[in-house]
Amino acid sequence: MVEEINSVDLSDLVKIIQQQYGYDFTDYAHASLKRRFLRFMGHAGINSVFDLKHQLLNEPDQFLKMVEFITVNVTEMFRDPQFYIALREMVLPRLASYPIIKIWHAGCASGEEVFSMAILLHEAGLLDRCRIYATDLNAANLQKADSGIIALRDMKDYTYNYIRAGGLHDFSNYYTARYDNVIIHPALRRNIIFFQHNLVTDQVFNEFQFICCRNVFIYFNKKLQERVVNLFHESLTSLGYLALGIKESLQYTDEQKKFEVVSSMNKIFRRKM
């Protein structure tokens, strides 16, 4: 039976991770972080918090496994199809006015939503002049995303999402099936750059017309949300777009006054001048 984690234990774990390895989880939502630690302990067969602390202090390989485990975000292609319809109608026509379009997909997980974006841009005739920077804290996520490999068993649901998102072609045109997996076509991945970036500690690295960061804020407390929204504001061009997850909002951040709402239902915002 896995031992419960109290607030002191959680604080100790966060300090160990920060001091030993430089990853700062201080402002992650505590309830969510605690659940992820407990799931990792169950997954790794660790029954006590003392043993977890000991392993994190003395076994760097176990730490890497732990970070990979607790920073995995659930994702899927064309998740929330109405969001992609809103992008087609409200955002892409504006992006089309730029000779070079730079997009940041922050917290890209294993790449499914990045590939969805690439398909959307391709169907709008914009992909060739786009550069998509896809970042995540989890190195294993990035390695999987860069491979372009997705489980074949998921494609039925993804095809359904694509159709509901207003897809213009046969979805199977965008991948090649191989045994139990599919590979997203290289032409769709050509302009995607995957690399590691930490929203908690890293800074602005480019200027973008569109930033997509969906279903990441739910793991942050208000202080960290403020920090990240400010980072996005500084990274956007004037009148650049920001998209959050359906259950996320700028409403309770001090930074909300710097943005106007494009679609409240789909959580799409635009930076003011």
C-alpha cells in the first residue's frame, strides 16, 4: 500500500528536486502534483515517501523516470474539434497576412496537437511559410513527438475528431500505417522544431504570431500562471494570438487586461497593441 503524502513531505520532495536537479515545481498546483507523485510511487513500486526521497537523492536515473512520469500530459489529435473550427475561421485568415508565420506550441506533450496544427495549416495553404516551435519539459515526450509515430489504435478516434473539426480531406492521407503504429508524413513535420523548454524558468526565445498552450495551466497555481502569461505576452507580436485549453482562462490573472477575447468558448485571445 502506497503511503499518503502530507504537505511537509510534498515540500521536501519539491526542494530535493530543485536543489539536486534544478527543476522547480514550487508553483505547480499542489493537489495535482501530489496525485502525480502518488501515481509514480505506485508505478515504481515505492511504498513510502522516505524511500522516494532516498531514491531521488541517490539515484539520478530514478529521478529522470519520475520527471518523465509526472510531466506526461494526456493529449490527442484534434482534441476539442470546435477549437480547430474556430482557428480555421478566426485565426488562420489573419495569420495568412504574414510572409513568415511563427507559431509556438508550448507544452506540446507527445506531439498530437502539433501535428493537428500542421494539418490545419496545410489545408489553409500556410504550412510552407510556417515555422512551428514545439516545446515541452519532458525529454521523452519530445523524442516521441519528433519521431512522428502514433499508435494505430488511436486513429479511429482521431479520424472522428478530424471530421468534426471540419477536415477537408481523407485523414488517412496524412499518415502511413506500419504494423501497430502510424507515421505522420514527413512533409507535415518538415517545419516543426521540437526542443526542451521550461515554462517555469526559461525566457523568451523568439517572437510569434500565435502561441498555443492548451491544458497546461491546469497544473499551475495562480502565481505561475501569471508568470507564464507574461512570458507569452512578451513573446507575441502586437495583435498576436494566444490559445489556452477549454477549461483554462485568463480571467483570474492580472495579465488579462493585455489581451482581448477572440472566442470565449474556445479560449482564444489576442494581444492588444
